[in-house]
Amino acid sequence: MSKLEIPFHPDLIIGLEHPDDAGVFRLSDETAIVQTLDFLTPVADDPYDFGQIAAANSLSDVYAMGGTPITVMNIVCFPSCDLDAGILPRILEGGLDKIKESGAALVGGHSVDDPEIKYGLSVTGIVHPDRVWANSRAKAGDAVILTKPIGTGIISTAIKGGLASEDQVKQAVKTMSTLNKHAALIAKDFHVHACTDVTGFGLGGHLIEAAKGSGMRIEIYTEKVGVLDGVMEYAAMGLLPAGAHKNKSFFAPNTRVAQGTDRVRSDLMFDPQTSGGLLLFMPRDQAVQCVDIMEKNDIPARLIGRVRGPYTNGFLDIM
């Protein structure tokens, strides 16, 4: 297949030249729009929980660009003849509650009859053109902040195997349905050089995307990374989802695991996440202050690594 030739536009701030969380287009000297869309197959048994998680996941891309969501549209696929008609309203109710929490307005959407349930949002946000957070602008010496624990992929695998406890399920649902809104608002008071959110590529994969885009070598300390309850035990049992193995293999050319690093923890770096936390890159002195404020506001943020320095193709050291 020949490569698509994407036309140049002088007002396209973030486009397809490097993988990022959303597109950003300048409307004026003061305003740019942030555009994204995402949808999921069910990641929770309860329809309301699924709606909340899918909406939080979609909204996250705007927060990851430093933007504020203003309008959203529902994207729905539903097997209308095969499932209880009461399921869909509960999914939409969960999504709507997260939309309200974000402050955005629901303006419409589209639905199709489909054998598999899917739900998500198309989101439009706004940001000042000079204050866009790209994932490709990390600088040497930056500290790396992660605002949520990881392990949702492994907990989902444990749920499918009938192993996860009720408390573990509740914990996973809570972290996946938590908006990145408040973490982003706190971070805006600091000098953020780069940002992304953690989703399907896993923590390691998204760090490598940032490293490649920035032309940097990043160092991650696995012992510093927050992990959901039960995840270490399940991972040690081999309950890694297929996506974790695919991520690890795909990003292997840009990864080095330091000698002596716990194997289970290094594998966890590639566990695919749903509606994960923000990865923020900023000067270390500011990062320490930022994490302190987040912790005081019940955001489980942690300092998890640093940007070592320039590296042509981008690289991640897992330690």
C-alpha cells in the first residue's frame, strides 16, 4: 500500500508527523482546538461502570494535550436484537456522568447496530497555541511523573479467569473511571515540557513514544511505579494479557532492562492500560512540588524516572 500524502496546513500544530494523543489546530493567536476520538469494547461487567471508563478514556487525550474539553459526541455500537434494551441506557448514563464532571457539553453522536458492544466519545477541546503539551518535547534532566498506578490489563485478565476479588475489581474500576482533569489542572501551574497518557502500549510503550519523539533516552525505576493491589501476584502467576507480550516484543529494539531488575516488574511496564494516568515531564524541582500538591489532593502521583539526555532514535532503560 502506498503511503498517504497528508497535505501541509500552516495552522496544524499537532498532526500525523509524530504519534500523539490528539490533533491540535490553531484557530487564532489565542485559541487552538484539540480533537480526538476513542471507543472501547466492554472492560467492566456493569454497563454503568463501562460507560464511565470509556468516557474517561476518551476525555483523557484532551487533558494529555494540556487542553480543556468543551464538546463531545457519543460513539455507540450495540447489538439491539441480542441484548437487554436496558443495557445501553446505563452505558450512556455512565458516560454522561463523566461528561458532566469534565464540564463539557454533549452535542450528539452516532450509533450503529453491531454484534459487539463498543462505546466511546469524539471530543473537542481548546488550548492556547503556546501552551500545548506534546509528547515529543521532553528535555534532558526532566523528571517523569505518573499520576495513576498501573495493572488494569492484568486485573482484567484475572477477572476473566474468575480470580480477581471484589475489592480488586472495585479498585480497578475506580482508577479507570477517574478523570485526568484534576491532575492536569495542577500540572498547569508548572512548566510541563511534555505529556502523554498511558493506554494500550503500556507504561513502557508510551515512555518510548515520548523518547522517540523527543530524541531522548529515558530511565524508569520500576520500584517507584505504583501498582494496583494483587497485580504483582497475578503477574508472577503468568496472568499477563496477550497485549503485554506484543508490546514488549514491538518495543524491544528501543528497550534495555538493567541487570538485576525484577522480571515481574519489568514485564508490568508493558501491561496495556485502559484510561491510565498522565505521564508528565518537567524540571525535577518543579516535579517534586507538583507531586506533593497532587498527593495532598488525593491523586496517587509518583516520580518514576528521569530523562537522561539526547539519543537519536529514542531509548528506554528499565531499572
